[in-house]
Amino acid sequence: MAKKKIVALNEILTLPQIKRVMDDSNAEMIDRTKYALPRCGVFSHAYTVLEETDEYRFELDPEAAKQLPSIINNKVQLIKGLDSAEADAAERYGKLRNIGIVFSGGPAPGGHNVIAGLYDAAKQANPQTRVFGFLVGPDGIIESEAVELTDQLVDRYRNLGGFTMIKTGRTKIDTSEKMELSRETCRRLQLDALVVVGGDDSNTNAAFLAQELRKDGVQIIGVPKTIDGDIQVRDADGKVLCAMSFGFHTAARAFAGSISNLCTDSSSDIKYWHICKVMGRVASHLALEVALQTHANMTLIGEDLADYVDQDRLQKAMEANSTDYHAYGMTLRHLSRMICDSIVRRAAVGKNYGVIVIPEGVLEFINEIQVFILKLNTIIADYNHTHDRDFHSAFSRLEEKLEYLRRLAQRSRDDSSFKLWNSRDDDLFNDIPAFFQEGLLMERDSHGNFPFSQVETEKVLLGLVQDYLNILKEQGRYKIGISRDYFTKTLKKAELDPDLFGPVLFKNYGDGEFLMVKPNIISIKTLNQALQNSELIASSDSAVPAPVEKIFKKSMPSFKTQIHFYGYDGRGNDPTRFDCIYTYNLGLTVFSLIANGATGQMAAIKNLEKDFAKWEPIGIPIAPLMHLEERKSKLALVIEKSIVDVNSIAFRVFKAHSEKWLAAVPGDDHYRRPGPIRFTGSSEEERPITLELNAAGTIEE
């Protein structure tokens, strides 16, 4: 037998195969960074020019016109390609420039490719052009912290996720002092242009920078970024200019891949309900895309709940010749009962498991929660003003706060003119789990606003769901259906007659593939009583036959949950091929806008929902998108966030399939496996399903 030679660790570490597998890079990452991305047709030309169009109409906010006079009349700019240009034009296009770029807000897959596209186009036009990356977000601009980008640095991060190359931050340039410091930085670096990659707040910031730095000759270009998908630009007539911000597709696919795995686990282990909360505080775009990707059993869409009308309440009010205003808008109690109904229906066909997808901000769409917040804000502020004492100091314990609210409810019964907090408010509030009551009564921020982000959405709903399921269980309405074949086989194996015990045990023994234990049989004691009454056992002291007890125990459900949150993992994912191509062409678009003198514009790609050959790079004016909105108790100019359109084809298709995906019938579930994100290969999907569905429902003229 040959002796094995023990190799010293320092020798092992020098072996090529060890170095290869322990390197920071792997084969997939190397392939990604070297992959050459396709360019929109317009960028195959030597030059580009901008062509303003009046095809798109915007309703201008007077305050935006007042604060942003230099850019408020900007128009949509189409980008056209030229193979040759006049000498003066060619010189302007290819002049030496200094360009800065900054990431603002949370990371989104594809950001590095915005830089790569801008860098490639700038260097192609003039190899002497310098591109600077501001470090750690807008703070880098304010504090003049920047790094000059090089071929080596840019090539290292091509097609990779994150904002690692220059990092990001959430600072806003929202004071005159910060604006002046930013101006000084631009002067020191002799910047010709500054590119702001961010969400709605960041692009709002870009508009004010464009206004302020215009006289310094610094062009400002924005780039729409957010995984939430809530930057979607339409004109006043509904024409789509930007169908989706970058990063959305990757995050949705990453979440869908993980949630699909839970669908597989759930239908394998058949004992858990997986509750999956996905990012999206203001809009439910991610939840909708995940639903379309995975066919999860239930998906809540906040925008759908906001439009809810309780038809049963309306009917009762109509019969009583009255009006029930409480029929409009979803309540937490009713939402929890809707969820319970789906859980009970699945259990009835033997499926006491499943997957629920919940958008992070679903509670913001619940009318009663918004009403509670408004009323409690007023109650707390009124108490502080009237008693010259802090409400939270006066009532330090939750029970003391609840007692104060009960006194207000009693006051409303004694004084009809007092409507701030009535008995119905008090009843609904007492339905809410204690930890959420405490959350709604927590101290407001310095502006008097409720800190909604601190609420654990899934715990609020699950507390109500669990409570109501316990009630249904006690009433004998929440039970697991027993397969008829299984029941028959189990009893016959013990030499018991299924046709004797079946009618006693089950309410539907004469019909159905799954048998439901009678509502009055909810314990071994009540089971014993039912068998005794039917003379299948002699007395209450007689033991229930073991096979019958086994069947009964299988019918008694236990609602077990696993809670998951999907957010930071998805936004740090390496981008899909769609996001890689999208962001690279956004970077090329940015340079075209800069080279042709634009400022106060947002780089975008029109026709994202169509095949790549139909994509059209454009510049969208930022100022006309802005309007006044309340932020931190003050009116401020912002870009409006886009929420899910419940009339869109994508949403209507989702609704049409909701019952099928619930699968509350005998047979298999309809889970869809989106598969892993693959950068190469013909099977990788070309665009978000949301966009594909909406495109399929559009007739081209």
C-alpha cells in the first residue's frame, strides 16, 4: 500500500487549482465582466444629436415653474444617430470634458453599467475626457471626495451588481449651504456635467442642481433607479416614456427565485405557511411581479385593497334604506378574514400549507390604519396643547393610553358633537394586536409624523389571522379534509366498516373527494360522544378506535408559519441580462445628452416593453414631472411615485389567475419555477413579465 505524503500548507496554497477555487473571482463573474453588451441602434453611429418633440404633453405645477424657471419648459428629447457631422458640431461633440457621476439612495442592480456606458461613450468621443465618481453618495459632492475612473476600475465591475465601485449614500443636497459646497466641488474639478443616479427624491435633487448650476455651465442629468419600480413616467395623456426604473427586474427575479424555492418546500413538507414580505413601501410593483413569476397561493396588492368595497355591507345598507360609509375601504379585520378564508378553503382539500406574498407597505393602503394615524396624531397633539404636558409622559403604559381612548369613546356617546374617537374606532382599535396598538401610539417624529417604517407588517396581519383561525377551529369550521381513499384504506386495514363510521364522522360522506369532519366534533371528547350516540362504541368510558382517532387527529389543523423578508438580498444581486443591457444603454444615453448640451433631463429608454430592436433612448424633462406633495408636514416639490395601476393588463391578468393559483381544489398547486438568474443562454427571459403582459395588451397603430 502506497504511503500518502503529507503536503505542507504553504505548498498547498501555491497549487494552481487551490488558487483558482479560492480566488475572489469565479468563472461566472469573469464571464460577466468580459461580456460585450449590445447597443441600441442609434449608438452604432459616430455621432448623435437631440431632436425636441412636442408629441408629449405635461401639466406644469405653478410652484415648479416658479422654483425651476430655467428648466421648466424643457421638452422630451429624441436621440438620433449621424454617421458624419459638420466640423463645428463634430468638435463640440468630441471636446474634452470632465464629467462627474454619483449614486444616491439604496443600491439597485445595474448601476455599474450606467457608469460603464457613460465611460465608454465619453472615451470614444474623446480619450482625454475624464470621468469622476463621487464617493459614498452626495456627501462625496458636498465634501469633494471623488475618484477618477479608469479602464481597470470600470472593467472590474462591468455587469456586476451593487454600487461597490464608488459606494452610495442618502444625503440630500437640500440647503443653500450644501448647494454652495457642491458648486465649489464642481468648480474645483472643472466639471462640465454631473450625473445623478437615484430614485424620485434624487432626481428631484437633480432638477434643483440643474437650476442652480446652470449659470456655472454645469449640466445635470438624472438616471431613474429603484428596485421598487415606482419611477414610471407618463405624460399628461398617459403615453409611456419610461416603463420601469432599472434594478426592478433583477430584484423581482431574485425574490421570485427564493420564494419559488419556498413554494417547493411548502408543497413537499406540507406543514408550513410561508409568509413572504417583499420590499415596496409605497407601491406593490415587486409583489405583483413576484406573483406573476411564482404563482404563489396568495398575493396582497395594496392598490387593490385601497379600492375595496364591501358589497355585503352595501347590500344590507340598501335593504335598510341607509348608507354605510364603512363599506368603502378595507379594514384589518376584513383583510385578516379574507386570508383566513383562503387558508380554510385550502385546508378543506388537504392543503394546510401555502405561500403568501405581502408588499412591505400594504398597511398604508388600509383605510382604517390611515384614519387611525390621522386621529391619533390629532388626539396626541390636542392633549399636548390642552394640558401643556406630553401625552407619552402622562400615559407611559399601553393600558393607560387605551383607557384614555375608551374615555374619549364614552364622550362621543354622551356628546354627539364629539366625533374624533367613537365607539367603532375603539372597537376596531381593540381588534389590533397589542404590539401594533403600541406602535400606533408611539411617539411621533420631530414633525409630528407617524414612523410607519418601524411597523412589522407581517406580524400585524398574522396576529389577527391566528386569532380568527383559533375561533374557526373552535367552531369546527377550520379543518383539514381527509382523502376518501385514505379513510377507507385506514379503516379497512383495522377491519372496521368505513360506511358505518363515515356518516358519523363526516358531514359530506356521501359526496366529495375530501371528507370534512363534522363541525361539532372538535375534540376526542366530542368524537367519543358522537360515536356513543351512534352506538358505534358502548359508552363514554369506551376507547375511540385507534384508526378513527388517527383520522380525527389528521383533520385537526395547526397553523404553522415561517416569516421571510426579501429586500437587501435582491438589491445586491448581480443584474439580469435585461438590467445589464438596459443600464449600459442608459449610460450611453447620458453621454448623448451631455454631448448635445442638455441639462435638467432624465436619461431613459422608451419601449422597454418591446423587443430590444425597438428601444428608443430619450431625454425626459424632470421639472415638468414635479408637483407639490406633503413631506414631513410641509409641502415640497417632488416627482410623484407610480403605484400599481389596477386597470393595467398585467394586474387584470393577475386577478384572473388568483383563484387558480390559490388552488383550493383537489389536485396539484400551480407553482411556477422562474429558475435562477442566468446571464447567458437563450432561456433567460427578456423583460419583466409585468411589461410583457402590458405590451401584449397594447395594439400598435
